[in-house]
Amino acid sequence: MTRDEAVQTTRNDAAARLEQLRVAVVHAVLLTITVSSVMPFVWMLFGSFKSYVELTSGESLWPQVWTVENYRAIIFRANFPQAFWNSTLVAVVVTACVVLTSSAAAYVFAKYRFWGKDQLFIVILMTMMVPFAVVLVPLYVTIADLGLNNKLNGVIVPVLFSTFGIFLMRQFLEGIPNDLIDAGRIDGASEWWIFSRIVIPLSTAPMAALAVFTFLFNWDNYLWPLVVLSSPKSQTLPLVLAGLRSLYWERYDMWAAGSMLTVAPVMLLYAVAQKQFIRGITMTGLKA
């Protein structure tokens, strides 16, 4: 081996070691972030099976005595089943409507040609810049005038359309070839047939991503239900959990149990739709 070859080999080895060090540092940082993010959920999970005394005085993460009394207390004392049903109803109905309306509106903006289309789309996007606090009072007055105050419909109706959903779906639908849609029109297919049989089957990934976003937002939504709903029978989970603070000020064990019952459906939904969610975000990102 010549001197130049030896020098080049040394440089290559040094570069390889530097790259390995860089990868190790990146993995260490990501692992630290992951552990920091997961540990609160782990503490909450094990804490929900501990008694109040053990949770506040024990030093072990693992429960010494497992108990489900916290879950029983939450379910039978805090109107939790009714709140769980209310949150499920609101989240499911809003998610289904938002996915349908966003897909239909995005299809129009992506594949139709009409005067002022781009300007109208910009105006719709501008509504995303308006803080919700600005429209809170006028929206509440409108809902009260419609007789929807203290009803779940008052929570559902204002969020049946999503500007973010329209934008997300439009980014993807613009990538569908126009020739495919024109072929359906030439064959005599109606616009509804094309939308339901061609566009929707090709858009399952971004629709799944939009569904996850919408479900999470409405499941955890606190401010608007707090303003609209006042009756205990119509309250959603975030309102009931907030009420636990006044009923059981220092019962962290019950807070942990209630939080687990609230987080579990969300985690299950994401676990089921994880692949479609990631694929939808990636595909819509590539179309930006």
C-alpha cells in the first residue's frame, strides 16, 4: 500500500468513526426525548392502580398493592360513563362529517375550474389565522339563538367543516391524474360516482390522517364545550376531569385513573390508524 492510499484509508476510517459518533448522538437524543415523553404516561398508568397513600408516599413506580378502586370511584361517582358517551358521540360525528365535507370541498378546489377559485381558497385559508377567542362570543350568541345552548348539537354544528381539512385534502387530490377523472366522465359516470368510486378509494391515507387529527382535537376539546354545556348530563370528558379537581382536590390516584380512561381510546385509535396516518402525512407533504 502506498503512502497516499494509507492516508486515504485513514481519512475514510476517521470519517466512518465520525459518522458513527454522529448517529450515536442522534439516537441518544431521540431516546432521551422518547423516554421523557413516555414516562408521564407510564407513571399515570401505574399510579392509577395505586391507593392514595401509596401514590403519595411510595417510592416505587410499580404498585405494591394493585387496586381498581380508583376506576370504580371515577365511573360511579363522577358521571363518567355519560361523559364518555358524550365525548364519543361528538368526536365520531364531527370526524365523519369533517372527513366527508373536507374531501368534497377539496375535490372541487383541486379538480374544478371556475372563476375566483384561487381567491376563494385564499379567503378560506385566511380563516385559519383568526384566533378562536375572537369569534367565541359571536359564535355563542348564534348557537344560543338557534336553541342549541347546553346541547351536544351546539358543540357539533360549528365544527362540521374544517379549513385545515380542506387544505390537507386539496394538497393530495391535486396529485391525482386528471386523465383518470376525465376517463370516468367520458364513460358517462356522474360526478358523485367519480368522487365515491375513484377519488375516495385513492384518498384513504390522507383521509385517515385527517380523521385522526379531527378525532384528537374534538376528544380533547375543552374551551368550546365549557362555554356551551352547563348540565352535568351533557358534559364531555374534559369537563368532567376538570370537575374532579374541585371534588377531589388532592386525589391524584383518581386523577390518574380518569386520565387513563380518557387517553386509552385515543392511544387505541392511533395504534390502529398509525400506518395510514403516517402514510397520509407523508403523501400530502410530498404534494405541497
